Amino acid sequence: MNKKRLMTLIHFMETKVPKEHFDMSLFTNGTAPTLRKDCGTSACALGWATAIPSFKRAGLAMRSGLPAYGDAEGFKAASFFFDLIPIECSMLFSSETCRMTPKQWAKMARKHIREWSEHK
């Protein structure tokens, strides 16, 4: 697990993402997410990760409505980028967490990271 990248995403979710533009049921509702005030794009935590400048520089992008990293797309891109096993990826980025706000997602993610760190 790349804890540094996950903590960067958690901080971004807590401080930058408006709850009205957070929707865990989709990667994005159109174009790549942006923090521009005039943009109506909503995205999940993984979709929003593609808006973080340091992640963009590292190669994480939104391509054709899917998060991408290298040749991988969707959850596989998240798995590679954040160095997660499939179950970890699912727990953080699946639509089962869709009734959360960005801050609630961040709290849940912190809890999982803490638990995973204790068991490795």
C-alpha cells in the first residue's frame, strides 16, 4: 500500500472536494473533475484523485471517463497507483460507499489504512 499517496488523497477529499460534487456511484459524470467553481462535474474518490496535481504528474489521468494509470483503467489503475490488493481497492473505491460525503469517505479510508498497517 502506498500510504503517502492515500494520505494525499484523504487530505484532498477532506479539504478540497465539495460534497455536492462527490458521488461514489461513478468515476465521473462527464469530463475530468476540476475544482473550478463553474464546473458541475461530480466524481468518486478515485475520480477526484485524477485532479490532484502530484498524481497527474505521476501519470494518473482520466481517459474516456475512466481513471487510468499506464495501460490500466478503473480499479486496476487504482490498484497499481496506490499499490493495493483487490479487496483493499474495493473497500476504498467501490460504490458500496456511495452514501458518504467526502469527509466521511476520508474518515473511512483512514480507518482502513490504520487497520491494514497493523496487520502487515
